[in-house]
Amino acid sequence: MECTLCYDTGWLIEAKEKNGMVILELIPCLIPDCRKSGQKIALMSVNEMYFGHATMHPSGEYVMSLAS
């Protein structure tokens, strides 16, 4: 059965505004029974001109969040 929150993508994009910046975060699906949650499933390309502040995951392998 398809996940009702992420529609079987396994990830959600959460947007926040902090200190005048828009921050986008990729977060794992919040539903514990989601069969795709946490899997690497896609790549996202962004324009560095608009999102110049990247926060890396502690492993150094991927970007956790972007801010404008």
C-alpha cells in the first residue's frame, strides 16, 4: 500500500524561514511503517546563486540542508 505522507518516495522536503533565509531540508518520511523511508532514491539539483549555504551531513557524504 502506498505511503500517504511521502507517496512512496521515502523523503519529504521541509521549508523553513530562519533569520531572513529560506531553508529547505530533505527529511526521511515520518511514518514508521513507510517501506521507502531513509533510502537513497533521487538527486536534486539547485542553483548555487539562490542557495549558497549548504549544511553537510556529519559523514560528509551528502548535503542535509540548503539556505538562501
